[in-house]
Amino acid sequence: MLRIALFLGTNLAILVVISVVFSLLGLNGILADNGVDLNLQALLVMSAVIGFAGSFISLLISKFMAKRSMGVKIIEEASSDTERWLLNTVRNQAERAGIGMPEVGVFDSPQPNAFATGWNKNNALVAVSTGLLQKMSKGEVEAVLGHEVSHVANGDMITMALIQGVVNTFVVFLSRLVGFFVDRVILKNERGLGIGYFISSIVAQIFFSFLASMIVMWFSRRREFRADIGGASLAGKHNMIGALTALGGPGQAAASELPDQMAGFGISGKFGSLFASHPPLEVRIAALKARQ
């Protein structure tokens, strides 16, 4: 769940910063342009600007955030047989998937995990943990790499950014409506936007963001099945099933250790819940076994 965790965390932080900047610049004053009337069209435009800006800024800095937050060591030149094998495997899979060669890196973690991120198909990063390399066979690691390369080839980061942008828009829009209602209707404020508007809109934005994350996570779970199919195609169904089975073994942690922006595309699976970025491992395994 590494990639979504970092993505959502970064997105939320940027969303809050942009909202604060808009307030400080007085741009929220469009709500009071018509006295007590609410300019819904202007509010929706402003919400879309804030919402999509947060999402796409998160996307553009995703590789930088991943490297910094996870301490990813990029393999510039192979210094060992393992690194050479990693580079060759990712290169072959990228060519088969029709994408540019991603950067390949390793991050220090005892848990088997991996993620892919980047703002487009030809400017991506694929990283694996030291635990993954130590605890899985080459065939299983190849399947994990295929899963991540498939995320890149499927354009999942772009898709998730678009979904997050739409969700952000409605979160900002609805939270401002709540703030306006509290300020004007409940508190009877008739002099611009008062403290009631700002406090209630912030509280509402947090609440609606919490609910909206369920929508984003649902889409993330759907994308995992496609990436599993891609991994099976690139490395063999047996290896993909083996990798997922190994992830569900005793002592394996879920991907919660991975930052949010990365979590939705990490290989580890969350167990079934509305806020899980991955379907349960047993469900993913069953889906692959049922596929001809």
C-alpha cells in the first residue's frame, strides 16, 4: 500500500496549503460577492482549481517524495549480480510492456515490498525492498517487478491522480457549502465570511476527505487485479501466485509502513475493508487461478 499512502498524504497536505493560500489572498471572497447569495459556479471553479492542483502536484513530485521518504538507492550502474539481474529484468519487462525504462532502486526494509511511481509511463520508478530480494525466489521477484511495471504501463498513477482530482473538487466544494451555511444561516453573520465559515469548512473538509478516501481506495483495489494479470503475463501465472502467497505468509506485514502516496501500488495487500488500497491476498490469488 506504499504508493497510495504517500500519494494521499502529499495530496492532502498540498490541498490544505492551497486552501490556506486562497483564503489569505482573499480569493474565498467570491462567496460573498452577492451579499448573502452563494455563487455556486464560481465556487465550483475554485474547488476544481484547488482539487486538481493538489492531485497533480502530488503526481509530479511523486518520484522525488518516494526517493526521499523511503531512502531509495537508485541503481545507476550495477555493482552486483543481483543489481544486474534487477536492471535486466525491468528492462526486458518494460520493453514488452511498451514503456520507457524506469529507474530501478532498492530501499532498506525487512518486509517484502515493492512499488512503482512516476508522473508518466516513460518517467517512472520501480523500487523493491531488501526483504523482498532476501525472502523471495527470483521467479517471485520477477512477478513482483512485472506487477509494478504493469502499474506503470496501465497508467495507474495518472488514473488515480484524475480520480483524486475529481474527489478533491467535491470535497472542497461541499466543505465550503457547509462553512457558508454555518456562517450565514446558523451564526447569522452578514459581514463577509466570519470565523464560523473558516472553522466549519476546515472541519467539513477533513470529514469529507475521510469519506472520499473510500472512493479512491475502491478504485485502487480494482487496479490491483489488472496489475496482477500484467505480472502474470510478464513473469508467468505460477510465479505471480507464488509471490502473492509468499506475501501472505507468517510474519509478513501489510504495506502500512509505506507512505500513502506509494501505498496503492505497493505489492503488499491490505485486508478487506473500505479503506484498504489492496484486495485481500486470497481474493487476488483466487482471481488469478480462475483466469485461463
